[in-house]
Amino acid sequence: MSDAPVHYEKLPLVAFDSQTRTRLVFGNNTVERVGALARELGGTRVLVVTDKGIALAGHAGRVEHSLQKAGLGVVVFDAVRENPTTLDVDRCLAVAREAGADLIVGVGGGSSMDTAKGANFLLTNGGRMQDYWGVGKATKPMLPLIAIPTTTGTGSECQSFALIADEKTHQKMACGDPKAAARVAILDPTLTVSQPPRVTACTGIDAITHAVETTVTRKRNAISVMYSHEAFKLLVPALPLALREPLDLDARGRMLLGAALAGMAIENSMLGAAHSAANPLTAHYGIVHGQAVGIMLPAVVRFNARDGVARRAYAELASAGELAHVRDGLDAAVGALLARLESLLNVAQMPRSLADCGVKPALVETLATEAAKQWTATFNPRAVAVEDFVNLYQKAFERRGDGDGET
């Protein structure tokens, strides 16, 4: 296809029903406002949900101090594990019940927020997490939730879903309900400075993948694209700076806000094949989520770009990020997008091949079968069957160099 400037039809407008459920409070040291905000929401006995690392970093202590200063009772559950399961939720639920919690604060990464949301489902609506697998299955009101991210990746603070794995089967369950969304998300860049470089890299790549995938899904719409583009504009230049200058609060703030906006994009448009392919890699090989989506993203972009609507959407994302301009041709713009993604993966020192992560080619058929069953696969702009995932995984075994924007 020629890259000569030509006229292209605009992308079709899609019907949507969007409601902003989460109040965003952004700025340095805004965590100090959590006590006042909890009182505004009517809280008296607060359950703080976090993990050991966040507690050791002192972030949970800052939250607890602000809540106590506001005259609220506080109980801390700090035993959240990465990629939480139904066991984590059950343990958190027991603490919440004993404390008589009437408000929940999730502090940390996506795992803490997912656990907080999961416990909220069961505390208010009863049953097991399996009962809420899907969308809109909570029939009773849920407790107010304040989400305070300390990483810049998942965007869970702006989503109504809890991603919880079954403790026995390891099947990841997306449990979503509008009532589960945080009432308030506190975005305080000072809380993200303690992230180790590897966490900054992995969560940053995850957030960028969110911005890229949400811009092309079948559910993409005018609202989600607005969030996708703005997230991309914030994240792409900020990630290298945050890795190079970890104490730069402006870069940290752009990463944090970008991740939240990408989360709002997910809430409105869902995700695609890169996430579908990543989950089996994590389940079978323990590959960190940000690494898994990063490895798969370039192959998925190339696959999706064969669809005319998706190619146009990728080109507009590249244009929004000032990487190229659609008037210079869609192929050129998509190539520029791919080149920047490849460059960012290298800057983040991500593995560039599945072989680098110890993945065995013999397991590709199994991985592909599981990927095709992932819910996010249904939102990919191109239909993805098992054989397509086989091809995507095989492409991800090929190591590509910096700036390889071939489409």
C-alpha cells in the first residue's frame, strides 16, 4: 500500500453509555486528604487494604495517620499477594467483618485494589467471588471505596472490575459492577517514587499497552478514544524520563495520571488480544504482567493493522502522540507507532522474545487455546481464533531490534 497522502474516511462513531463514577484527586501529597475524603463519604470504621511492601515503604502508615487524624477507626489488612486469588479475598473479608468496616481504602498496585473490590463484593452481597464473574451481578449497594495507587500501570483505581483468580483452578475471573468502582481515586505522585526501577518499567509498559489496545477495540468510542489518546500523550515521553530520573515528580505525575486515564479508557472500551495472550504466559511461566503484554504488543499491533479501521485508529494514536501524521499515510503512521513501541520496550529493558523468558515452543498450542478463551479476546478489532494466537506467539519468538517499525 502506498504511503502517498490521500483522503481517508473518518472512523465510524459508535454508540455508548458513559458515566464517570470516580472522583479524581491529583497532586503531590494529596494522600494527606484521605481522612477528610473518607469522612465526606460517611466512613467511621475504615479497612485499609495493602501489601507488605507498601506497608514497609510507609505509604499505608501515611494513610492510617490521616484517617486517624480525622477521627476514624482504622484496621489494616496488609497481606495482599501479587495476582490475588479467592483466598486473598476471603482473608481480607474476614478482617473486614471483624472490624465492622463501613468504608474501604485500597493502597498499592492493582492487586491491592482488586482484593479490596473483591472483599467489598462479598461483604455487602454475600456468596463467593465466582458468583460475580461477569458484569453487574451485585444486587445490593456496596461500601464506598477510596483507591490510592502507588504504581503507574493497572489503572484499577478508575475501573469497576476486580480481577481475581480461583485459588484451585487458577482461572482469572473478571468481576465487574458499576457499584464496585472507587468513589474517589487519590493520585499522589510522591507515593510512586518508592517504586523500584523494574516496577516502574513493567507498570509503565502495561499502562502504555492499555492506551494502545483501548484505541482500537470493538467497543472503542468517542469517550474512550479521548482517554486513550491523552494517556498515550502523557505516558510515552514520561516513561523514559521516570526511568532515567526516578525522583522527577513531574514525570512520575504524568505516569500516574496517564495510567489512570488509560484505566478510564478500559472502563469504556475494554482491552484486546495482547492481554488475552499475556494471561496464559503469566499463568504457565510466572512472567510479570507488564513484561507479558509488552512482548505480545508489537505482534498484536501488526496483526490488527491489517484491518482498515484498526489501521486508521493506530495512525490517529500516532498522530495524537506527535509521532507521525495521518495525512502522510496510514502505513507510515503505524510504522512510527511500532518504532516508538519497540524503542520504549528496549528503554524499559523488557525481554524482546518469548525465548528470553524461557517459554517453550512446544507449549504454544496450549497457550493459544487458553488465550482464545480469554474475555478480552472478544473485544479485539480482528477476530482471533486459536490459530491466530499460535501465529502471534510464534511472532513473539522473533527478536526485533530498536525502532523496527515494519508493518
